[in-house]
Amino acid sequence: MIYAKIQEILSLLLSVQYTQRTNVEYDYSKQPRPCHNIVFMLEGKCTIQANDTTIQLKQGDILFIPKNTTYKSQWYATPKTVFHSLHFSFHPKNDMLANHNIPIQLLDNTHFHDLYRLLKDIEQYQFSKNADSFLAIAAFYGICGKLFSKIKISETKPFNKTLSPAIAYIHQNYKRQFTVEYLANLCFLSPSRFYYLFKKQIGVSPIVYKNKISVQNSAQELLSNKELSIKEIAQKHGFSSPIYFERLFKNVMGKTPSQYRKEESLI
């Protein structure tokens, strides 16, 4: 019961240390990251290229990679690269980072060692299914409290407040089946007017937008929950047909679910 309640707040909380003994390049310029990442650099160097921004990472640095960020990274082993990543995502109804424009950025590393101890607490208790789960959550919010007070965040300019009820509903209920008419009623608009405004301001139709959200969330779980089969993940995220899921996934992510799980990582 305790574990289930925590899962209502966070859909992902995973603390992992990575060690690389050769130079490695990761290209995520066309595939947005499926979750938020806070990276603690322990050894080696790294160069991050995101749009027109170049970030140089060295030992003792802390990097924040927001969910849906696209970038390239080059990791230099000297003689090895060691970094510890905290991967996390909030459930849509509890996502305090939603509706903000957050660039990839270096964070204040003044309390690096204190924060890293909290990160190790998460690593120790992250899979607990009893009261120890609270220790992981407490450590997570301890890290957030220290780092996010100084993070560069700017409010995203709203498309149209009239559409907000529909957009919020899609994010919170993407696993369900619903119609354009239902979404239009949430916004007190006719279906034709709602469809016109949505496509004009979001860029795609409501159903395409719903499918994109479904695929992005399933992509996160493909990497974080490898105990589940692709079919089970498809069903969990609202797809009754594995064939349709695979076709839609490839259309959005550029790879089939099996390719994505094999070739990608949460780094």
C-alpha cells in the first residue's frame, strides 16, 4: 500500500551509477529523453551539445537534463568515466515541472557531497516495498529542494487557456479511450471549433497528441522496467494491439520498441 501511494506521485525513480572505460558518444538529437535526469559527474569529462548550447562537464559537476530534451553527448574516459544519474518522472497530475520551459543546464554543486549521499540513499531504498520507501522519497525531495531553488525555469507561454482542460485530461488519461467530442465538451467548445484551435496551436490533432504522450511514457518504461515484455508495456499504456503499438512507436520514436529497448539507455 505504501509503495503504491508513492507510485502515484512518481512514475519513475531510479538511481544508477555508470562506468565507461572508452570514449562514448550518445546521439539523442532526434529522440527526446523519456524522463528527467540529474547527473553527478564523479570521474572523467563530458561535452553536451543541445541546440546552440555547449556544456562541459567535469568531476564534481551536476547536470540537469529535463524530460523531452534533445541533445548529443560525448563522454571522455581519462582513464574512465564515472557518473551517477538520477532518473525520475512525475505522474501527470503531480508534475510540478510541467508547463515550464527548462533548458539543459549545470546546477549549483556547492553541496555536491551532501547531495550525493542523498543519491546513495535513493539507490539503497528505491526498490523497497515497505516503510523504507519513504527514505527514498525523502532523499529525492531533499535533492530537489537543494537544486531546484536555483534552477533556470521560465513559464511556458500558454497556447490558449481555453484548451487547458483538454490538455490536462490527455496527460492524465492517455491510457483511456476518449473522443474529440468529449475533449471539446471539457473546454465548452463545439467539436469543430475545438479541433481547429487544438491543431492550430498544438500542431497536431488531439488523437495524434494523445498517441505521442502514450508512446513517450511507454518508451520510458521500456528502459526502466525490463521485467515487463513489450506486449505487457503496450497493454499497460492503453494499446490493445501490439502490432498497432509497434507501428505507432516507430512512427514517433524512429525505432521499433525492441530496437529502442536494445539500443537506448536512460543516460
